[in-house]
Amino acid sequence: MRDRPGAGAVGVGLFRAADPAEAVREAAAQIDLSQSRFVLVFVPDRLALDPLAEGLNAALAGLPVFGCTTAGQITPEGYEDEALMMLAFPRAYFRCASMLIRPLGRCPIERVSVDARRLAAQFSHSAHWNRLALIFADGLSKQEDMLVAALAAGLDDLPVFGGSAGDGLSFRRTAVFHGGAFHSDAALLMLLETDLEFAGIGFDHFLPTEHLMVVTDAVPEERLVLELNGAPAAEEYARLVGRTLDELSPEVFAEHPVLVRNRGLYHVRAIQRVTDAGALAFLSAIDDGFLLTLGQGQEILRTLDQGLDVTGAGGRAPDFILGFDCVLRKLEIGQKQLTGRVSEILRTRRVLGFNTYGEQHCGVHVNQTFVASPFSNRVSGR
């Protein structure tokens, strides 16, 4: 890490080669495997997955390796698109247990809850250490809402954070890495136990406007909205945001999201694309009768810096922040030519992670949100 990290900081291996074997070899050479408990790998969309798995198994043999494909990486330099990044978690401060959940499309919610509860019960507890759960899910599975609800039920009060695996902006194949292989239609659950102090944070930068939409025709299992306010969905959305149908794009969706209110809080329901039939495909659960509110963005630099302004024991900055940031936020930031300034904030706040197709926080699958867990030594100067 940078800026004189504390003893609990993760090791970082980073390489930008287009050849999977070279990328793995060079990134692995930058971390101390002998002191690592496990490694998280965040994969750019340009690397072929099968050769990459072979390289990971060879270079990191004997060490548990987990991870996923991404829509971008958050490295020590900030936002990137082409970096293979390895995060080596030190054995002095971390323990973990894991399970693969598959197939997501046909996985009963009761079984997910039972299996998660069993994993937690079998994971022996170290005295005075804290626990949390990480979840990485196939970002094209359309099952994250069910998955997060099932885990919240099975893991009781255990905090759960995570992100949906991405594929750049291609939306072709997303996958998680577990047991030496990449798996689609799957999710990876990790239970972490740590001697570090940690917290959970989640924020976006949108406020509700007066523009309301009712979903009058939907296909929930496909996350498709056919009609809004009784009109063709894409046409009605375009009208409300003052654009033509031809102008609708991921950048427009990022700047003008729709919000759903749940328990007094607004959550983003991000639009992925317009279908050939003029429907809107969403990245989160949607259904007939949903009341949607058009969102209005706040100043994204200020909300990002404020959201990441957290401290640990003695007022110390975190050793690192594990972050999951929606790719639609990254698109908006790029459109506003703020990528360099955002990367500076991420560097300063010691954020490491990836850009997602959706985020998991407080038992809910959300979009266009920054979800993170800061980790800090409990004792200042330790």
C-alpha cells in the first residue's frame, strides 16, 4: 500500500499485460505469498478466463484464491480498465471460509439460507475477532435480489457487502472465481474473520424529484419494464428526461436514474439498456405496480469524498477500504471529465476494489451506489 500503511494493509499485485499468463506471473511476484491467508483477484474484461485460471492455479498454488470479472478496477492509482489486480490478505489479521452458490437461476432461496447458516456454524470463531461476509455474484444472472435476501435470512446479523461481477460494458459473460475455476450463473460467498476494526458504508449521490412513474407492464423474471404510466417504457422515460429515443444510452441512464423507496430510503434501480421492442432492461428487481421516481444528481466529488471520510481507533485513517463502485457511476464521472479527480480521492482514501454491475448492502441489491468496508488497526501505532 501507500502512504506508510498500517500492519493490517493488504498486499497489492498489479499488472496490465494482455497475455493472461504474463499478467498473473508479474502481479503475483509483487505480493508476499508466504504471509498471505488468501488472495482476491479482480479481472479486466480483456483477459481470456480459461488461460487466466490456469495461470492463477500455477502461480498461487496452495493459497486460496477468490475473485470475479469486473467492469473496471480500483487500484492504488484510482480508476483503471485493463489491470489484473491481486489483493493478498495477511494471515496475521484474516481468516476465511467460502462456498460457491450455483446454479443461481434454479437455486431455492431456502437452500441458500440453510447452506449459508451451516457455513457460518462450521467456521470456528476466534476470540475477540470480528466477522463479516462478502458476496460476489454473476452480474448477468438477474438473481442478486433473491440471493441477498436469502443470505440476510441465513446469516442473521452478520454484515454482508459485495458487488456483482462485470464484463466491461459488453454485458456478455460475467463470472466468479472459486476452487481454481471461473463460474457463470454462480455466486461466491466469503465469510471473513478479522482482528482489524471494520465498518460498512454505502452511499449514492441522488435525490428524488417530482417526476413519478408507475410500472404498468413488466416481466419481473427478466427485469424488463414494457410500459411506464401506460405508455411504451423507453418512450415515456425519454420524455421525462427530455431526450429522444435515439439519444438514450448508458451515459443518459447513469445521469438520470430511477429510484425506489423502501423503508423510508431511496435506492437506485438502474436501467441497463433499451431493448429492440422499446422496453427498458433493468439491473435490479422490477415488477408491476412499482412506483419509480426520477433521480436528480448531487455533486459527485463532494459526496464521494464525504462518504469515504471515515476513521478508525484514535482517529486514524483506514489501512485500506475495500470498495465496490457501480460502473454507471464511473460512466457519469467520465462523461463529466472527472475521472482524474475521482481517482485522486480514491488514492487518498486508500480504496481498492472494482466497478460492478450492482452492489449488495444492508440486505438489499442496489445500483449506482458506492458500497465499501474500511479496515483499520484497533490500536493506534500498532
